[in-house]
Amino acid sequence: MSFAESRGAGYALSMSTLAEIELAARRLSPAEKQQLLILVAQSLREQGVPLPEPRLFSRQQMQAWMDEDERDLKAFRGQG
């Protein structure tokens, strides 16, 4: 049974806007969300939609994020 079949045809067909789809997606279980993500990725791949360009970050930006993460972890553990 496919994802759409498991959700019910009437349910899938009643959504016509992205906002309605987003709202419905929020109500899915984590496993269903993962299945939906795979379905959308497969659909994009089949349509030949190119992947977005990778985001590039400077070494300094990455280090700043890692330092911030380490500070937050220490604070969370009560060490900071």
C-alpha cells in the first residue's frame, strides 16, 4: 500500500494549497513525515529538478558555531 493509499484518497484530494498540505504534514507521525519526505524527493528526482547549490560557510563561521555549541553544552550540563 502506498503512502497516499494509506492516508485515504479523499484526504489527499481535499488539499489544494501549500498551506493546507503543510498543516496536514504537521499532523503526521515522525515515520509518516519521513515517508512523505522520501516521496517528495523521489518525485523531484523523477522530474529532473536539480538539487540546490551547496551552501558555503567560511572556516571562521563554522568555528564560531562549534564554539557556541560547546558553550551551550557546558551551560546545559551546569559547567558554564
